[in-house]
Amino acid sequence: MKLLNKKPGKITPKILAEQTEFCFDVFPVTGSMHVIAVIVIGFLVWTEVDRFDAGYWFSAALLIIFARFALYYFYKSFADRFLSPTWWYRMFLLGAFASAVLMCFAGLVFFPDFMLTSQMVFTLLTIGIVSGALPVLATDLKFYIVYVGLNIIPIALVNMANEQIAIKLVGALTFVFIGMLMLSGYLFSRTLFDSLVYRYRSELLAERLQVANNRLSSANQELQEISTTDELTGTFNRRYFNQRFEEVWADHLREGHMLSAVMIDVDYFKIYNDNFGHLQGDYCLKRLAQEIMEVICRPRDFVARFGGEEFIILLPNTDLEGAKEICARIHNRVAQLAIPHKRTDNIRRVTVSIGGAVVLPTQDFSTDQFLQKVDRALYQAKRSGRNTTVFA
């Protein structure tokens, strides 16, 4: 939140990284312009000044240019893995400063000895260099002022010292141009900084909005799970079963497939609660629900707590033999649990009674009729001595 309250123009690590990337992105164009200018100036120095001095100057210029392009290559290749944006930005400014010092030397040492035509060419080239550097170096306004001063002020001073009025006028106009460059640099710097800050703010707000959306999505998903899941057993609840049952029924009615359902009831569960307490009763239901859910493995099969100690399993596209196999596995898993029980019969463990039905859905047979059929089968299983399965 502190970042959002910062005024435009305040440099942050993120903005410095954007600023550095901008400088290096523009460098191939400005660097190529600088190469052309150095070649032309080198030719002027070679033809009008001592060639020994010209060789030294031109060699130094090529060395600096090579170093700056090498820095550009290493930045593009390794900037995201090595060193900080601050380091890369300072190296970029150091390269620009070295070029400016070299041009300042040419302006102070070579420029006075040039012929008038060569002086005009040198002046135009220098103006072109500092003008082309405006979008890059004006990111740091103080440095750009120094850069402009090193490149152009020597030329302006030499022209002002000339005895010819026309040359003096050129020198004065050069100072005016320097002032215009300073103003342009200031305006550009403010615009660039503000655009980077506002862009970063937009990105930050977008990230926060994405985080908020993710949290909302997670909350909605959690709410969906709460609304469809039985809190105690972890199975689906009755509300979700009713919704899903209607959908599955409609699919089977349309596709013409067999649909099976089995209802499971814990035998003598009231007696179990009376003897062991409701907390132990809840634990018993959890264990049974876990075993029942592990029995079914197909994606479309699902278990729901139908009410109290009753569970129901919906088995899409399943015939009678398949449904009986599921029931046999449930009885086997419950027997392996061997949960102790104090019953009125001779069985001293928890058992379940299962009632089931298989139907081919038709238009004249409703879901309620199907559930009533399953319920009657469960009732018959309990009347038959419990711990058994009956299909209607």
C-alpha cells in the first residue's frame, strides 16, 4: 500500500529496472548513430589535424563503442540472472560519460583547428548525438545535463571566442539550443517517470486484483463444497444428491442405460449410540462412510448421506450383477472393520443392511418411485434379519 501512495517520479527498484530496460532497448539505434558520427568526425580529424593524434582519438572512440555494444550484449543475455538493475544502469551511464568526455576532448583540442566548413559539420554531428541521446539519457536528468555540457559547451565557447560576428552568433545560438535541450530533457524525464510509475501502479493493482479474484474463487469453491458435502462424514449431502440424481436420471432416460441405486442403513444404530455415546456414534459413521467411498471407484458413482445413519449410492450405467458386487464388497469392508457393538442378537460388531434396485428409466416412471423401490428393498433387508442385501 505504501508504494501506491508514492508520488509520480519516485524511483523504486521496479521503476529503475524498467528505466534500465528502456535505455538498453533504445541503445542499438542511438549507438548506431554514434558510430556514424564518430566515423565522420574521425575523417575530419584525420584530414585536418595531426594524424598521430587522430589515430589515438579514433582508436579510443572505437574502443568505447565496442565496450558499450558488448555491455548491451551482456545485458540482454544475462541481466535477468546476474547483478542488479542499478549496476547495469550505472555501467550504461559510464559508457555514455566516456563517449561524452571523448567528444569534449575533440571539441576543445581539434575543433579550433578545423576549417569553417568542418566546424559546421562537427557542430551538426554533435547536436545530432546529444539530441538522439535525449530519449535515453534524460531518464537521469542530472546526468543528461552533464552529457550535453561535455558535448556542446566546448563548441559554443570556441565559437563565442571567435572574432567574427557570425561565428559569435552561432555560439550564442548554440547556448540557446543547450537551454532548449535542458528543458526538453526535463519534460521528457518527468513524462517518462510518470508513465513508468503509473504503469507499475497498474500492474500492481492488476496483480492485487488477480490475488483477490483467486481468493474469491477459493472462497466460492469452499462454499460450494460446504453446500454439497456432509460435514460429519465427508460424503455428499442430501441436497446435492437430489440435484445430482435428477441430472443422472435425465441422462439415463435420454441414453437408455440401466441405473442402479443402493441404500445402506447401520443396524441397531440407536442401541449403539445408547451404549457408546453420540461421539462414538459419529466416529462410527465416519469410518463406515470412508469404507463405502473406497468401494466405489468410477468417476460417475457417488455416495451421499441420505439421513441419520443411512447412506445412498448412485451407480450410473450399472446392471443388477454390478450392483450386487458393490454391496458384497461393502459388507466385506464393514466386517473387516470389526467395530464392537452391544446388540440384542449374537453379532457383536457393527453391520449394515442394504436395499437396492435397478431400473431402465422411462417417462412413466419417476425418480420418487425409484427411491421408494430402493427404500422398500432396504426395509425388506432389515425384516430379513439385517446384515444382508435385498434387491427389489
